[in-house]
Amino acid sequence: MAKGKDISMRQLRYFMAAAEAGQLSQAAVKVHVSQSAITAAVLQLEQTLGVRLFDRLPYGVTLTAEGHKFAQHAGHILDTLQDALSEPLFLSHSIQGVIRVGASYTVLGYFLPSLLARFKRSYPQVEIDLVDMDRPVIEDAIVAGRLDMGLSIVSNTENLQRFEHQVLIRSRRQLWLSSEHPLMRASVITLEDVARHPYILPTVDEGESSTYRYWNSRSLEPSVAFRTSSMEGLRGLVAHGFGVAILSDMLYRAWSLEGKKIEARPLVDAIPPMELGLIWRRETELPQTAEAFRQFLIMACAS
């Protein structure tokens, strides 16, 4: 609990930058300050709250359980402030209608819910007709005019130029492994190192084909021990040491459902990021509601 001291928005921004980057030096680059400024902000927060927010490791920092809880609150505060500063409130309350949106599994589970809540606060009279679809079905529905727009992993789209599109986030892929895994002792980790250990392969949202693309580009192959369409199942298997996985930071959670710690380590190899984006029909003017949603997502992700 805070000990009677004020917490500044700057401290929250620096803390969230460190939480997202996993390294204080990278956080400093992201928010254009010195590393000492990031370090000082984190230490001041920890002293004010009376808890340790990060575990300091040789390769960077990782959130503690208390840090994860605080990050959820801090992120909500910063998002709400950004929305209040950015949205034309006099206009947003006058827009009404329906948006037809298709979204894939990963988008629905790990990206969209909090953004939908923020959008509804700014555009209370806009209804969102949201449909759970696989990426190819979303693309077909966009072409046919059954959806105004779609949200999916656009880095899996073979011909993205068929659509108007906007990449919203590029999420770094890292190695997930248990705290006791032998690779935790390595100073650097290559894809060739990973190939020597059992691998947990996700199959949801074309996970298998996207995984093999970057493995095959290096003439390597993962030693697949399990295939699963369950992200929580994958987390549990990794946390209990049954194998490792390479997945994006957007999907990362530090704890399995059983409360076992999951570590994330960068790879030396240049693994392509997961790109999540928005698509809509070419040469088509979006309805006012859909255009408001598009602009909101671009603003929210840019911030």
C-alpha cells in the first residue's frame, strides 16, 4: 500500500515501459530518457508501494506477482488518460450505429476486450456486431461485404495488398521456458539451442504454419513433443518443464493457472514479430461508425 506519497504519471509511464520491454535500457530508449531515470522511477514506486515490482535478472527484469497486479492498474490509468486527451468527446457521443467486425481467436482473447471497453466509453451509442472467425473466413467476408472490417494476425495473410490494412502492433517473439529449464543458465540462446529441447507447438490461429516458416528459413526444425490448441494448456506444459515454446509478448503471462512461473528469454536469431492488424475492403469508404473504430484503434495502439 502507498505510504502517503504521490505517484506521478511519469513514474507510471516509465514503469510500464520497463514492464513491456523487459530491459531497463530498452525502456529508456522507448520513452527517450536515460536508463537512470527509469531505474529511479521504478525504485520510487517500489518504496512508495512497499513491494518489489520487478525481479532483477542477468538478462533484464521480469514482473513479480505484485508487479503484474500493479501493471494492470497502471495500464488502465494511462489508457483512460490517453482516451480523455485524444477523443473528440463532443463528436463521439453524437455517432451512433452498428459496426460489423470479424476477429480471430488471438485477437479476441488477448488484444480486443480492453480496447472494446475503452471504445464504448468514448462512443456509447455505437454497437459492435463482433463475430469470432478464422483469418481466411474474415478475409472472404470482407471481400464479400459481409463485414465492415476484420482484426487478425495479418503477418499470416499471403496477399495483404488485396485489402486496405493497418498494422496495429508488432509483437516480439521470445522463448518461453520454466524457471528450472537448462537454457535459463545460457548467456545467449539461439534457435539451434532450442532445437535440442522438447518443443510445445501451438496450433491455434495458424500457429503451426507460422512457426515452421521461420524455423525452415534457417534450415532447422523444432523437436515437437506436444501440439495443442489451448494456450492455457501450453502455459501449463511449459511451466512444468515439459518443453519450451516461442511465442509473442502479447500472449505472454508470467504464471500458469497452477501458479507456476513462466520465463521469457530473447533469442539471438532474428525471429519475425507477430503482426496484428486491421483490414477492410479496398476502395470502399467506411461507414462513420467503422471509421471512428479504425481511428480509435490506430490511436490506442500508437499510444
